[in-house]
Amino acid sequence: MSGHGSSSEKGVNTSLICQESYACGGSEEAAFECDECKSLQCIRCEIELHSQERLKNHERVQIGPGHVPYCDNCKGGNGDNGKRHRSVVRCQNCKVNLCQDCQKRTHSGGNKKKHQLTSYPPPPKPAEVNSVQTTVQPVVQIADEIKSQRAKLLEKVSSFLLVDENEEMQVKDEASFIKTLSCEPDQLLKVVSIFGNTGEGKSHTLNHTFFMGREVFKTSPTQESCTVGVWAAFDPIHKVVVIDTEGLLGNSSKQGQRTRLLLKVLAISDLIIYRTHADRLHDDLFKFLGDASDAYLKHFTKELKATTARCGLDVPLSTLGPAVVIFHETVHTKLLGSDKLSESVDRLLLERFKKLSRFPEAFSSVQYWGTQTLTPPTDFRGLQNKLEQLLDNNATRSPRTPVVIFKALQALSERFNGEITGELVAHSCFFPDEYFTCSSLCLSCGSGCKNSMNHLGEGACHEAKHRCRYSAQYDNRIYTCKACYEGGKEVIVVPKTSASSDSPWMGLAKYAWSGYVIECPNCGVIYRSRQYWYGNQDPVDTVVRTEIQHVWPGSDGFLKDNSNAAQRLLDGVNLVAQSVSELSVKPAKAVTSWLTDQIAPAYWKPNSLILVCHKCHTVFQDNDTKHHCRACGEGFCDGCSSKAAPVPERGWGLAPVRVCDVCFEQRASYAELLEAELEEEEGGTLARKVGEAVTNTIGVVVTAIDIPLGLVKDAARPAYWVPDQDILSCHNCQREFTAKLSKHHCRACGQGVCDDCSPERRPVPSRGWDHPVRVCTSCNQKPGEL
């Protein structure tokens, strides 16, 4: 690079710029002139160049006031017998220094004749030069002082664990991060991180590149990786947060999580070093960088933008990824591009990416720096100069405060965390989508959610790539009002036993007479199932649209308003049927069995087909009670189905229900089911067929009831109610129930309470009770809608 200077209007030299650009990038003021290097040098370039063995004996002088540089044109040996001349002018257009002969030869004619030339003062006499040089401080002494100052700054620097191997941040807040870094809160910083396979010497590279060889990051000569998790340290000289990462291809039971952690570090970095110690660049290097680029663009750019807005950061987080330096150390082979001088190294790198169908589009640049180490130690000075040049470039990514760096890493850690399913599955990609997307699967069709991890915390619902299919088990069909849809609105409607304008008793009477209703909040009652004596059309053909929706773990069931329809009928029955004649056992069993079949879930085996216990094969007699396993739906005797376990996948919620011995052994523990986030309480299991058959049979309005009310209650009780046989005392006052102290169920919590502890009546819409119903005093005190 040609040197240049600047002069005042009077022609007096004011400053000279470094001509080497070895360490400074050509931006710093020259402080020395080396006669043998034939260049002006700043302090940094002078130290780096002359610390090399072959250059350390060069003669150089410190530049003093009025110093005149040599001519740029003849400094290579042109002129009189190779003699170098001092400059007399500087061309401000060409940015070169010229002696008198070179000025006449190059700027006496043509367009250059009009260039602006600034004169230098006449060179000092030899005696003056000698007097100046005798007062110049020795260069070696200056270099030693600079090194001593740097070493003093690095004395207290130490690394700390930033994120452990389980992706848990070990620094809890911004203040702790700043304190641990030992930097100022308003200090503008950049982030440099290093990647590479286990055992490639990543920690050693960082120690020598940024910390003058001090063991800030722990190193080890053993085969085992000594870096677990992500470690960080602050370089006070370059104003950089340096991050050391765990090696790739290491032995880990959670390799997916650790690989995902690397991408989080990459996302907050301004510059990354990929360290490889091999005779040739392997394909894994290009695959890793290419896959990291794709994952960064697909999953991280959106989150970084959201973090900027959510955290109110003054400095926008760049959506363009960091610059990449591939640091390649060889022993026996030549460096990349050394045998193909006609082709640039950048072109050779792009060809390797293209050959593997990888494209590093996310990175601001991908550069190569190689060193051949025939005899140790490794020379890191070239890498250090390359990194300093890239860190000085703020065109793509600007330095930012420690708070911004911490918040960005914290946001990515909160969004992308948790167990990765299918860890043992081999992937052709370093960063498959499973590492970053929600792991929830639709219970009906099995489709996965396409949103990012932990999206529910930001109010974003599950979304699937494909349409769902109908499942009778989950009844995942919803209805929307057709009239509202044609008017530009989508209003979900639910079949109910009564309209909102009906009183509880009148609504049940209408239900027995006219069937269920579909009511739209905007249009009112739009359908009754038995509006006419004959010819009633299906609502799908007339007033509603059908849509199949995905069923996600933890979501509410569909059409839940009908899930307690049977119990609502029985509440009405209780008003008119307090006196019930005693029936013989056989008719009672027959009626109960038939009624159970009418409202039983679809997967239950009908009572009429259950002749023997499914396990022990004991033949059922007329007086024997048949029990259904809530998991498999088969019929069992009491001895083979005496156990209870949660069966949420069948819609029975998380409360333990009767299961057979075989299913009980196959069931996961109750705690594991809680973690599965299946919180459906109703799911349409009870009273799915509680329609006309039940109401006509028990004759709510027309006839007296010939079936014991307790038998019907057992068959129609909502799933969340505590069974009568398990209720021994009031849930609130703890009084034991007797023949005189009746037990009641709170329609909100399902617990058994006495009459004194449930005097209030309130609607419980969350359980499907539109009208005021019995609630306990505890639930009645809860604010808002039940």
C-alpha cells in the first residue's frame, strides 16, 4: 500500500500515515521509518514486523517533527544507481510522495500536470539528522514498554462459565455479566468466538491471539475435551468479549443440545474463528458453516429483530451474521491457494461450499488465514493482524454495550431450549429444524408444530404445516355460523342443550321435546335438531360450516358444552323424581347396562357383548357388575379392574380412573403424565350420545321415572367430579357425610361438599354450565368468571 501524508496550506508536514498496513490497516499515524523495509510504520506495525527473527536487526529511526519521507516512485531502487531520494512534494490526487526527478518525469505533462502538489520542507543537514537520532528513544525500549503495559492490563483477566452444557445461563442478569467481565457498563464491545472439532487447540489459539499466551482459557494435553459449555473473558486491549466453545464431534449424550448452543453463540458474535489443525480442509468444516448459515437465517434473524423491539435496545441487532475466519494450520501440506496463484482463496472457498450444496449467505464474509508450522510453536501473529483488521471494520456490525450482548443471548436461550426429541437419530444436517422448532405433535393427525420453541409464552398458538384429519376419539370438528362467515366474520358455534335465553328447567324441557340447539352470538338460535316432526335437515347442510382443527397437548376439548349434558338433565330430573320405586336387581342391571351403552365412548365394548371378563374369563351372571377399563375399553370383573390411573389420552383428564390390571402396568406414572401437558378434562368422553335416547328413556317431562336416580348418576357423572364412593367428608368443613347430611358436587371444582358449604349459585361457563348452578364457597370467592 502506498504511503501518504497531509500538509498544511503553508507546505509544512503535519502527519505521515503508516505505509505497511500490517497490523493497523493503514489508518494510524507513522512513528518510524525503516530503511531496509523502505516504508513508514506505525508503532503497532513496527512491533509486529520487527519481532520476527529475520527482521529484528533492521535499522529504523523514529519520525520527528519536519520529517521528510523517501520518494514512493524510486524507493524500490530506481534513480541514480539505486540511490533513494527524499521527497520534495506530495501529490494530493495520486496520494504519493515524489522526489524532484520523479515529479518531473510523472507530473510534467498530461492530466497530471494539473494535480495539486504540496511541498515538503528541505531535508535537514547530516549534522542535524545525527543530533535528532541521538535524542530518539530506542525502538526496542518503546516496544518493551508497550508489551509491559499490555501484560499489566491482562494480569487480572480470567474466564468464567457463561452457559453450561445443559444450555442454562450461569450469569443471571446484566449487572452480574458486567461485573464478571470487569468492564464499564457503557463500554462498546464486539464479540469474538471460536469453533472447531474437539482437540484442535481452540483455547490455546484464543490465549495466544488475545491474551499474550496467558492461560485465560483452560488447556489440556489429554485426549479429553477440557472445555465444557461456553466460557467467556474480556480482552481490555481490543475491547472484545472472547468466547470459547465446546468442541464439535465430542462424546456427549446431548450432542443436539450442545450443537444448538453453538448457534446461539454464533448469533451474538461479530467475528468467529473456525480452527482446524489438519493437512487439508475437510468437508465437515464447510457443512457446519453452511448449515449454520441456513439455520441462522431461518430461525434466528426473526428472533433477533423481535429481541430488539421487545427489549427496547438502542442498537439494532444485525440480521446479517458475523464474519468468519477459517484458521488453517498445516504441517506437511501447502496452504490453500499457494499452488494456484491464478485463483483467489475466496473463490476456492466458495467452490468447496458449492460442491457440497452449502451456501454461507448469512455471513458478512468468509476469509481464510493459514500458517504452516514446520517446527513449533505456532505463529499466531498473522491471525491476530487479520482479526484486528476485521474488528476495526464497523460497516456491517457495530460495537454495542454489554447489556445488549447479554439480552440477546438471554432471549435466544429462553426461546430455544429444552430437550430435543430423537437425539439418537442420525442427521445429515448439523442444525436440523428439530433443534429449534416446537416439539408438540397434534394428537389427532401427528403433525408437528412449525413455530419456534416456547412460542406459547408469547401468546402465539400452535400451527401445523398440514391440514388435520377428523378423529372420533377427540371429536376435533368445530362449527362456524354460515351466515356470519358469508358476512366476513368467523364465529364458532357449539351445540347445546338449551339456548342462553331459556331458564334451566324450560331449557331441559325444550331439549327433551325439540332436541339440541345451535346458537350464534350474532344471529341467535339458528338450529334445533327436532324442530319439525319429520324432514329435519343436518345443520351442516343449512346453517353451519365444518372445519377440522388440530388437537394439541394441553388444549381444551371440542364441543365441551355438551360434555356434561347428561348431568344437566339429571339435575332437572332431581326436581321431579325424588320418590323412586325400588326395582329388582335384574331389571336395574339391564337398564343401567343399556343406558351406559347409549352414552358410552365409542371405544367401549357394548355391555351386551361382554359375557366374560376379558382377563380372567369368568362368566358374568345377571347380578354381577361389569366394569369398563377406561384405557382399552374392554369389560372386566371387579377383581381384574380394581386399580386406577390417569387416562388423559382418552379424554378422562388427569384424575385417576378405573383401568384393568394390564393397562395399569403399562401406564406411565402420574407425574410423567403431568409433564405431558395433557390437561383436557372433558374431551367429549361422557355423554357423547346423551341425545334423544336418554331423554326419551328417562322421560324428564312426560312420565315419572322408573330407574333409580343413583344408577343414572353413575353413568352420567362428568369426568372431573369426584366419585360418590370416594367422598367421605365435606371438602370445605370436613364434616363426615351421613344419611342426614347429603353430599353435593360443586360444578366448578367437582369436589364433594355439604349443603351449608354450597349455598350459592353461579354460572360456570368453563365447565359448560350456562345458568346458575351449585358452587362451593371456595369457588364462589374466586374473582371473575368461573
